[in-house]
Amino acid sequence: MADLRLPLLLIFLSIFYTTSATKANHTFHGRSRARAYIEAACRDTRYPDLCLRCLSGYVDRANATIHSSKDLAEYALSISLYRARYTRAFLVKVAKELKAMKAEEYLAVKDCLDQINLSVEQLSMSIKELRRLGHETKGDHDTIYWHISNVEAWVSSALTDASNCVDAFPGRRMSKLKATVKGKVQNVAELTSNALALFHRYAARYRGATAAATKP
């Protein structure tokens, strides 16, 4: 009986390691393809290095075999929304402290907080609208374009609000506080710019399909 156990154990281990190696190899190639897909998509953005750093997490969190421009756009918008919410929380804390001290920077930070609040609302609405658009595979062209226009309008507005906040802190000679605020809001603006570019990439599929369908 003991003589049989060793061969059976060796067979089991052989099957286990072969299966594990196959899965690891499949995952490696899947992630390599996904990373190449992300690199290609990020080339169309204004801040490609930032885009690549942020979306690389997509390879680890999502199914590496999925190459979807919709998923990339939604993931990019979600990152932008997360950073906007984080920045809003930071500005709320700073504004309270400045108000208590009656500091001169309070009004500028308060205005910036109001704009970031708008960005958070607009990014939230754009993600919901993008998900609705994803379900409109058989919808009429007017409905699809309505969803596309809504997302583009809201993300563009969110970008404008974040950029206006950045512009409220001009110049290089700033206090440490102003430089920190500007840096955080600049990050939101750049992420939102990239997300808008990735959404345009996704929306192009609908425009292309519509143009092909309307050709005489």
C-alpha cells in the first residue's frame, strides 16, 4: 500500500504544478495584452504618464482579458471622482481652520471648495450616465447621442471647475498651504482631462457605427 502512495502523490503534484503553471501563463499573457491596450489608449490623453500609472491598477483589479474602452473610461472617471472627493474633504478641513483663524486665504480656498463640490456632482452624474449608455446597445441614435452629450458636458464642466480652482492660485511664489491646495486640485484636473479623452475614445464607436448606418 505504501508503495502505491508515492506514485499517486507524484502524479497529483505533477497535475497540480502543470495546472498552476498554465493558469499563471494565461494570466501573464492576459495582463500583458491588457497593459498594451491601456498604453495605446493613454497615448490619446493629455497626460499619458499619469494615465498609465492610474489605469495600471485596472490590470490587477479587473479581468485581464477584457479589452473594453467603456470599462477604461468608467475606471478613469471613477479615479477622477475618488480624487475629487478626497480633495474636497481636504479643502473642507482647511477652510474650517482658515475661517477660525480669519486668514486671508480663506476666501480663495472656499471658492475652490465650491468648484470642487460641483466637480464631484458632475463626475458622479457622468458615471451614472455612462452606465446607462452602455445598456443602450439597441437604442435609437438620438437617445445614444443624448447620453454621450450629457457625459461630455458634465465631464467638461468638472474639468473647467477644477481648472478654475487651479487658476485661483497663480504664480510660483506661494505659501506651502496654497501650493498644496493647487497640487491636489491640479491632480483632479489632469485626471479629469484624461478621463474625458478616454470617454471620447469610447464614444467614437457609436459615432462610427452611426455614420456607417446612415451612408446611402
